[in-house]
Amino acid sequence: MSKVFMFDALRAATDEEMERDLTVCVIGEDVGHYGGSYKVTKDLHSKYGDLRVLDTPIAENSFTGMAIGGAITGLRPIVEGMNMSFLLLAFNQISNNAGMLRYTSGGNFTLPLVIRGPGGVGRQLGAEHSQRLEAYFQAIPGLKIVACSTPYNAKGLLKSAIRDNNPVVFFEHVLLYNLQEEIPQEEYLIPLDKAEIVRKGEDITILTYSRMRHHVIQALPVLLNDGYNPEVLDLISLKPLDIESISISVKKTHRVLIVEECMKTAGIGAELIAQINEHLFDELDAPVVRLSSQDIPTPYNGSLEQATVIQPHQIIDAVKNLINSSNIVTT
Amino acid sequence: MLSAFARHAATGARQAAATPRAMSVAGTPGLMSVTGMRFKSRMAAAEEAKPDTPLRPLEETETYDLPAFKTHRMDLGGLPTSTTASGAQLQEYFESMYRMRRMETKADELYMTGHVRGFCHLYNGQEAVAVGVEAAVSYEDYLITAYRNHCQQLARGDTVEAVLSELTGRVTGCSGGKGGSMHLYKPENRYFGGNGIVGAQGPLGTGLAFAAKYQGTKNVAISMFGDGAANQGQIFEALNMAQLWRLPIMFMCENNRYGMGTSTARAAASGDFYTRGDYAAGLYIDGMNVLAVREGIAYAAERCRSGEGPVYVEVDTYRYKGHSISDQGTGYRTTDEVQSMKASRDPIDQVKTMLVDGGWATLQSLKGVERSLRKEVDAAVKFATEAPQPPPEHLWKDVLSPSASGESVVRGTLVTKGGKVGTPL
């Protein structure tokens, strides 16, 4: 075991896969000589050269398209969005080419592609650099979407994503790169489509992902102290949702709280509640509650920014309300 | 795997034949700009002159003057002013182009009779581009284009049956009925479609060239787009990367003068598309002359293979039909313009003239070839209207590729006849 930062875990995953398979390459802005704006690709270019760790001009639409073109010939590109927000410029390539080429060709193409980068609300980065795109992409057919949240799952998931033969949108979070954790030195892979059980419990299922996992964890000591026993699932896989693991949990707890960083409107929670309604309606003792970010552009001011996303005290209140009363308070 | 054309081009084109006759067809004043009537009456006169002359052996060649190229940041003197072609090559070009013309005409009919729906963009008039490209490169080289792509599917080795039954949405279509007119692909011959969003194939094509360079091969990529797409930002982004990294790619603009209903004069600040690569080399080719396309593309491909970087190729061409079936093609241009292009620059007529004047064929013999090609296409039409539909479960097939953990599950429901929602998959 060794203690690593999240960005190091991601770098190790990339390095190991590039060494193992010559078709794996990295494409993005400042990934090479600069070392990556979050150090995920630090020093890889001196090991693998300028072609396998390719510094691109600022042209997200076309370098994402270029990566897709490479993928359909058999390369395995990893596209880095310096911030995932910038990849909105490549939405057409991601949706209409990456998502669709296998289907429209009647299965003639395999599209092994990873699109990774940081998103989420940071520390006063301003609205355009604080976006959460996971819900925007969730509807697109032909994509897989995962969100890592710890150094351990980041490494195992990225390796799996690189080896998967489908386009995988891989969400990291700006504030989680400096998380540290002990991870195994031996190679390990984590399946892309399985939720992670963070804590087993009995009286409520908390579904969360990415940075909000850590806000849920921060809420746990108070909840445990006050006699509550939540089960916490980190979704990991945002597309497809691991409804199987969710079902096992809900059949035990009968109450669900969703804690997400995306906006409430048309967010991940919206899809979760719809699926829970379809599969697990009879198991519920209360409506599913979702705690989501405000439906606003993220303000620059620090306190306002804090109020934009869900904080641990709100999680504590929501758990208590859901378990105690029949009057469900939602934010 | 070499295409049939490439084999011919490699062996026949640039060597003098045993008995060369430097007959300059293109150089004869007025011949290449005859009106339709003059062409027909001249052909009839040729028929009368030699009623029973045996046909010339197909391996014999002629030398033809080429219409002028134009270059940008490239030495014009490097391009050929004439080229040699054998009867066999010309016959092959004729058959391919005629087959394409018939297929597109039949696709039009199939649309009018309701067998083809949605969008259908026809290539009538542009055949020399598709055929000339394949005469210049091989199936080791990559090709990608936009939605006016039926003929590229043929040129890259697929059958009329596979194309037409894709248009009719049958399971025998080259994309299993799942793609339709704009999504035809032949990956084993390095043809990547077939793309519906204007200009988005530019970056994809750049990726094909990137793969060639990444893998250290001498293959080139040809990324085709129209005069309308030439104004897309992503084409300029792609050019920048291609020039920066010296990617072996031809960005090939098929300038048929109209982006749907808008002429180039009304859409492009500069109509000299071959110069719009700016810092990148450019080449202008008369796209109605299959030999000019062949020689121009071969030249540009060699330059790309040498590692000098991209070439922005403009082929001057013309579409007789509208942008797509829903467009009459007359609202924004005169019928005179269309008719005079057909009469004076039709790519198939040009090759027919060469074949007849060269003594390899007569009007009669060519009629025989046309008849058999029509029969071939008619049989494919019958096939396409009778082939089976894809089964319902193909709805969810090939959304994702199989992964290490097995076949990926795609959620879906199939409403049964009773109106009940089926089990979510």
C-alpha cells in the first residue's frame, strides 16, 4: 500500500495503461510539456513523447473530433478537458459522433475513448468554471459516464475506462485532486457500472457521488451520534445507473435521500427518482428526497457560492426529517 | 488492399504505350465545351465513319491534356499538364460512374415512391470526384465525407444492393438499416462515412491522419466536405492542427457552388477555397474531369506522404439535382445553368468521348455496357424493396460495444400489442 494524492492515482492509471498498450494516448491542452493543469499527466510526455501525450491548440471541438477519428481506426485516446465545462464546445462531437457512430454504422465501429477532466464547483472560480455537466450528458445514448471520488476508485475506474471499448465520460472534481489515500501497489481494476457501498446501514439509503460523497461523510458523525444508521452508496456509475445495488439497499431501508452537486432541474436525481419510482415504488415509506445545487449560475462571492451547493448540515436535517416525520421538508 | 483503380493507375497510367498516338482530346479547340447537340451529332458521325472497325485493344493508351490546375503555396510546375490512360482504365471509370449515376437516379425514384424516407442527397454530376479519388489512392488510405456519400460507399468497394437496401432501411443495408442515407461506412476499406453534421467530419478526418502518423505508416487521409462546410470553424481548427503536426491529410472541398440554397458568392467571403488553408498548401482541380481528379489527388497524396503537411484541395464540381430530394434545385439557380453544365462538362460524357474517339468503344458498344449496368442496378432496386426489415430487437443492438464484463445492457422497453409496457431491459 502507498499513500497517494488523487491526481497521482489518476496519473499512475494513465501511465500504467500507456505502458501496457501502445495505442493508448493522451490528447488535450497543456497535458504534455506543462504537465497538465492539475498534474494528472505530469512528466508523461518525457516518457512517451510528444505524439502520445499531445499538446493541442485551444480547439476542443476539433481535437475531441480528432480523438474520435483516431478511436475508430483503433487508437485508444484519452481526451482531457482542462475543465469539463470547455467540452461543451465539443458537445456535437461527443453526442453525435462518439455516442452514435457504433449504432449508425450497424455495429461496424468500436469507439474506445475516454473523455476526462475536472468539473464541479470549486473555490470561487466563477460561474463558467464551476459547471456540472454530468446531467447534460446523461441522456446521450452510446456513452458511459462515471464519477470518481477517491484516489482508490479513481485509479481503478480510470484503468477500466481506458480498457473499455466504449466512449466513457470520466468526471473528476476540481476540489478532490489533493485527497490522499492509501491504495494497493498491485494492479486493480474497478467495474465501471457498479455503485460503491461507502457505509452499510439500516434506516435510510443515501445516494451520492463525487464531492458530495465527502459532504455526506462529514454529516455522518452527528447522525451516528444522534442514533441514526444511514447506508451510503456512492453511485460511481452515472450512466448506466446501478439500479441493482440501489434496489438491494432500498429494499432494506425503505427511505431514499439523494445528495448531488448538479442542479436540481433535470439533474441526476431526477433520473434516479424516476427509476426508483419504476422499480421500487412499493418499497418506499416516504417520497424520495433530493438535495441538489441551486438552479443558478455559481456566484463568485464565497458565502453565496457555499449556499449554492449542499452542505453537511443540510444533509443532517434532511436525514432526520425523512426518518422522523411524515412532513418531508425539501430544499 | 489496393483498390482496382490503384492497380491500374500504378501500372498503366504513366508509361507510354507501344503505339502512342499523342491525340490531344482536351486540346482540340471547342471539343470539351460542345453543346449536347454537337456531341451527339459528332458521335453519330463517328459511328458512320467506322461501321465495322474492330475495337482497339484495351491495354493501349492515349495521352490527354489536363485542364489547368491552380496551386497555393505549391509549385504549379510540379503538376502534370497531361496524362496517359488506357482503354481499360477509361472503361473502368466509365462503368463506375455510370453505375453511380444509375444508382442515384434509382434512389431518387425509390424516394418518390416512398421506399426511401428522410434525407437523401444525390451525387448526380459529381461522379468523377469519387472515381478519380479511388484511381489515385488505395484502400490503405483513409476516406471520410459528409452526407452526399452513396457513391463513396460504392467506390470503396460496397455493392449497389447494400447501399440501396440501407436507403430502404432493410437489415441487408450496409449499416443494418440503422443509419440511413447519411450513415454508410466500409471500415475494412477505410471508409468512415457518411456524416450528418456539416463539417464535423473534418476533425474526424484529422483523427484518421493522426492515426496514420501515430502508427508510422505512409497512408494519407482524405477528408471531404462541401463549399458550405468550408465556412465551419472546426475545419480551420483542424487545418491548424494538421499543419502544426504535419498530418498527412487532404482537406478536400467539393465545391458544387451551392450550400443547399445559398451560392458560394453569398456565403463565402472568399470563393477561392483552395487558398483558404492560408498557411497550408492548396490545389484546385477541375472536378468534372476524372483524369484531372486522378492526377491532382495523386500529386497531393504524394506530397502528404512525404510529411510536408496537409493540402487543401478544391474540386470544382456540380450537382444536377437539388441539395436533397426536398429541394427542387431551381429556386436559387437557372435551369439553363444546369443544362449547360450537363451538356458541356458532364463527367460521364467526357469519358465516353475518350473511349469512342480512342477507338476502344463505339456508341453501340457503350450502349450495351449501359444496358447491362442498368439491369444490375434494377436488380439491386428489386432486392432493396424486397429485403427484410431489421427485427425489433435490433432497436437496442450496437448502442454499446461489448466490454470485459460482458454485453452492456441498454435500458429499453418494447410496448406489446396490448399496450402494456414490457419489462425494462
